[in-house]
Amino acid sequence: MTHEVVLDLKDEVTEVRRDNARLEELLANKARSGRREDFDKEVQQDSRGQPPIEAPTPSRSRMQGKQADRARNQSDGLCRLDPIGAQAEGLHNPDL
């Protein structure tokens, strides 16, 4: 009989811990939303009650163009020489 009581107590402790974890999560969410609301009020006061202006998002074609530019500009680890520039600098070796 004492073994059953111990098992019941363990189950009870597990349930209480689970409930505590849920309550802590709710408190953390409430604190975050409170901070967010405080921040929103502060922003409104700074902007004299006017809603913040949102910047338009770039078009899909503009985003794809920027990605292509980035891909072109990324180094692949190879050194490329400009033969005309190297010749002008006296670095060009025609024997190679």
C-alpha cells in the first residue's frame, strides 16, 4: 500500500510541475506583451500620436536582382587578373 501512495505522490508532483511550467510560460508571454504595449505607447508619444509610417517592401524582381548581384560579387576563392591592367602595371608575363 505504501508503494501505491508513493507512486500517486510522484504522479501528483509531475502534474504540479507541468502546471507550474504552463503558468510560467503564461506569465512570460504576458510580460512580453506588456513590454510591447509600453514600447508602442512610447513610439506613439515620440511621433506625436501619428501612426508609424511603414516602408514599402521591394518588388520581387528587385529582390531577385539584388540576389543575383550578390551572387556575382561573391568571391569563389579564385584570383582573376585583368591582362590589360597587368600589362600596364608591368606585371604581365607573356611567357606564361
